[in-house]
Amino acid sequence: MRITCPFCGPRDEAEFTFRGDATLTRPAPDAGVEAFAAYVYDRANPKGWHVEWFQHGLGCRQWLKVERHTVTHEVRGVTAAAAAPAGLGG
């Protein structure tokens, strides 16, 4: 799989670290234990196009949102993230 980093150009997937689903929204601090458990553990495991977090760890180290097909691994779009995803560090 090739990912086109907006900063470095096309690169092999080995340069990137997959960090998870970029469509999840962290619950509010007062949401309760059940909401946080669902946020951490419940996953839909979609088949088809999906937006995911990747970090270009062996390149510019930038956080990226990658739109990838989960069956064919075709990459349809890559955008720079405004900031690191919540809870994943920078």
C-alpha cells in the first residue's frame, strides 16, 4: 500500500503507524462510565471506505487522516490533521 503524505509525497506503508478510527468522538467528561467503555472498546469494523489516523513515524512525523478501503486497501485521500488525535499523544 502507498500513502501520499501531504508533506513528503508518496511513501510505502511501512513508514506509517496505524493509530485507529478517525471518526470516533471522545465523550464529554461527564458522560459516564458506559460512554467511555463504548468509546474505548466498541468498534463497528466497517467494510468499505473508512477514515483512519496514521502517523508518518519514519518521515515527517505528522498526523494524517487517511481515507482507505478496508477490503482492497486502496487509498482515496490523505489530509493533514490539525492536531494529534485525543489520547494518542503528539
